[in-house]
Amino acid sequence: MKYKKAESKAKGHSEDFFGDYRDFWWNESFLKLLARRLSLNECYSMLDVGCGQCHWSRLLVNYLGSSDDRPTRVCGVDSDRKWAKGSRELREYFAKKGAEFELKKGDAHELPYEDNTFDLVTCQTLLIHVPHPTEVIAEMKRVLRPGGIILCVEPNNLVQSLTKSSISSNDPVDEILDHVKYALLFERGKKKLGQGDNSLGDLVPGLLAQANFENIDVRLSDKAIAMYPPYDTPEQIATMKQWRLGDRWNSTEYSDYDYFKALGTEELDFYEEYVRKYAHLSERTERYINANKYHSAGGAMMYVVSGTKPE
């Protein structure tokens, strides 16, 4: 079920990435299996850290426990005032699910909740954007009750620079390496400016181990949005809309130019040459889509990492 976005002229963080496309990130069958494996029906309270528009907690609420003496409780924390305010539609959604719902404005590095509060503490694509993920994980652990579950969903975004499509499968090796180099330098510049690590997902299991979580388990989401003619499924339409908005992460403070500039003159020169050399790529993709000649399996690497807090 979808709801209308909170009306505001000023965009919240990541708003360009919170469109319909995100509604197709997960297969319901995968979520049902995940919920069974983690016994989410034994979790009655959940905190969604860096909740944004609550895409993730809107899905997970369907699998949480509820009883007459212990109703389901869903809380969300976000540093952006717009998302912390929420909307009437969002509150109505959780009310229809029979869940108590609360949003707070707060920093993930200093969560506004007492120790040992929640049965489940979770995040989706949050840790890749924070300057100190170990501190955020420590905070998530602090507000998690003993025996409670931490659940982190984080990607490796570098993989996307090596996925093939019908128009790139025979690109020269040097061009493919340019795309990989661009993605890698982009991530390192972003990290250097304290904006997070776009491929932190690879490291999350180790970070949970360092934080002394137990029963650490790692899965990969089984979702892939395959693109093939005539591109008329709802998820394909939403994906094409997202592509046209742009799929490169930029914060409100920094652009990709700033990330390369932070790495030095040589890397900035590479950036400027890359932009000139490959400015045509988005137009090429659009042209092939219009001609019904573009196709790709649409795979991504999204880690689903869980652990439990020691009793």
C-alpha cells in the first residue's frame, strides 16, 4: 500500500530516491522467509533508524508480533525535520496495521531512546551515509533489549559498475575500467568528506562482530528488477522514472565534483575527462529503450545482516 508524500516545497534528504522505485525493492516471499527465520513475530517493538519515509518499517510491521496486552509498537528516527514530522497518510497506515506509531527527530549517532527499549532495531541504506558507522551500531545495540535483534540492510554499490546490459556487454575493456574507477573514486571522495561509504555492506557483518553481537547471519536480497521490452510492468516504469531523475547519490552539501576534488588534482582531472567522454551514456540508454533494444537482468548486491544482543 502506498501513501502520499508529506507536502513540502523543501526536499528532505534522499527525496529523489524515495519515489515509487523503492516500493519494488523487495519480494514478499523473501520477507516472509526472513521473518520466519528471525522469528519477527516474537518482536513487538521496532525502531527504524534513519527511517526517511518509513519504506522499510512499513514492510516489516506486517511480520511483528501483537497481542491484547502487548500491542505492536513502531518508532522511527531521522535527522531530517521533514521526515521526522511524518504525514497523516503515514500515521493512518500504521493505525490500520494496529500498531502504535511514533517519529522523532534525532541523530543516529545519539538515538533519543533509553537503553534496552526495543525488540528489533533496524536500518535500510543508513550506514552507507553516516560518518561513523561503528558509533551508530553501538547506539543501535544500546537501545536494543538483551536478546533482541539488530537488522541492517546495506549494499555494495560498486557492483553496479560491472553489471552488463544489451548495450554495454561489448564495450571496450578500457571503458569498463573507467566506469569502475569512477565509482571507486566517487566512493572514496564521499568517505573522505565524512559522507559515508557507499559499499559498506561488505563490512557490516564484521562491524557487528566487533560490537559483540551474537548469531550473526548474512543473506542477500533476492530482488532484481529486470529490464526488457516493452518495459510496461509497474516496477519497470518506476525504475525508468528513477533513472531519469539520476541514480548518482549527492548530498545537499556536496556533489560528485566535490568528492573527486577532495581526492586531489589528478582525480579531479579524471572526473572532468570522464564527464566529457561519457556524457552521451544516458542518452544512449534512452535511445535503446525507445527502440525496444535495451535489456538487463537488473541485479544488485544488497546485504541483509542480522545479529542478536547478548543476554
